[in-house]
Amino acid sequence: KRGNIYLSGAGPSAWHEEYPVAKGKRQSPVDINTNKTKFDPKLAADPLTIRFSDSCCQSIVNTGISFQVTSNGAGCELSGGPLDSTYQFAQFHAHWGAYLKTTGSEHTVDGVSYPAELHLVHWNTKYDDFKDAVDKPDGLAVIAVFFKRGKEHPGFGKIQDLFSKIPAKGAKVNIDFEFNPGLLMPPDSENYWTYLGSLTTPPLYESVTWIVMKEPLEVSVEQIAILRTLLWETPNGVSQMYNNFRPPVPLRDRVIRASFG
Ligand SMILES: NS(=O)(=O)c1c(F)cccc1F
Ligand SMILES: [Zn+2]
């Protein structure tokens, strides 16, 4: 029971007991109320530069709360838009819901959830490495991409084909084929929302500049279901992994900026 942060005790609503920052001023995820976002022409004037390479994904691991494709970041950098520095790609993972449920994403848009949400995690190269950056106010930049049900996404399918090789927490396999995470960007990645927030799992460090893509990525209903074939530990033993998302928390004194009008 202890091991699973979503299922032990009261789950996310109890995280503040061990991590008081859970009730902090710049927590994530949040609901994106599109009536209250503010277009910032500076974001449009200095477009986000997202660079990925074919050789940047080394391995995939079952972290016990998601899958994680890990990178050495070679040739994979993020800059521009809201960022004052160059950030290097470190890993991507996802969060998703349960069968026949509409929840699953962490961020919501006008109160609406998507079935899943992908996070591409980058760290600020002004720091020595990810570990040094992870708890600094400008330490991380995470690109969030919503998944919606639609046509199959063969690229993501190649990553999902590896899930059967990482059945338990800590299991890890090398990725011996080329996979460019740029495949996971929506067709239009110009339009995004950005705000200052946090990690969405403990330790919930308030270190993330969030860049939430407005356009979702289409994956098939079967691919959403395959996410749940990953396994994790629960109070009743090992079972399928799902509902590994933190629901939105109060925006407090923040404005979410939009790169589009
Ligand atoms: N989910 S998230 O993207 O905010 C995230 C990270 F980027 C890194 C570590 C923990 C974590 F929760
Ligand atoms: Zn995440």
C-alpha cells in the first residue's frame, strides 16, 4: 500500500501530510480556464524552439507509477517562448485514467479532461545536471501533450511494444531502434499555454515552467487501453496501472499565458 502514491492512504489529497508544498502557491496540474488565459505577444514573437534527434532515447523503465523513456539529451534542446535559457531533454512519461472513464489527464481545459497526458521533461542547462536542476525555481521545463482518441499513432505504438518487457517496477530495457520524440508533438505545436508550476508527483518541487500544447495528439482507443497493460503494486497486489494522475489544484495568484490570440 505504501509504495503506490496514488493508492496509499487518501492518495493525492493526502500528499500534503508528507509534502507540505502540496498546498503551495505554484503547484501543478491546474485547470486551464480559456476565458482567463492571457495572450502574450512576446511568446508569439520569440517562438519556442523544440529540437529532438533520432538518437536521443536510450531506454525505457517501469517507474512504478508510469513508463519512462530516458534520454542522454544529445541534440535534444528546448528554448525560446517563455524560457530564458536552454533546457535539455531528459525523459518522457505519461499519466492516464481507467477503462470507460473520461478522466486521465492531469491538466484540464475548461474543466474537461483528456484520456491521457504525455510529459516531455527538460532541465535548465545553467545547472550541472537534472538532479541539480530539479528543485530550482527555473530548473525544469515540461512540455505536456494531451492524448485524444482517434486514429492510431504508429510511432507511439513502437514505444508501447516495449511495455511487455517492463512488467514490474524497476524493470528496464534498452531502446535499440531510432525513436525521435518529435513524433509525439501535435501537428501544430505553435499554440500552447504556459505558467509556472511544479512536479505533479512527490516531492512536488515548484521548479517547472509548464508548456501545455493546445492541440492534442491522436492515438487509437486500443493504444489508450495498452497504457493500462503496464503493471504496478497496489494494496491488493500487482495489478494494471491506471489513474496515475494528480487532479488539478488551485491556480492561486497565477495567470496562464497563451502563445496565440
Ligand atoms: N509529472 S512531472 O512531469 O511533473 C514530473 C517530472 F517532470 C519529473 C519528476 C516527477 C514528476 F512528477
Ligand atoms: Zn508527469
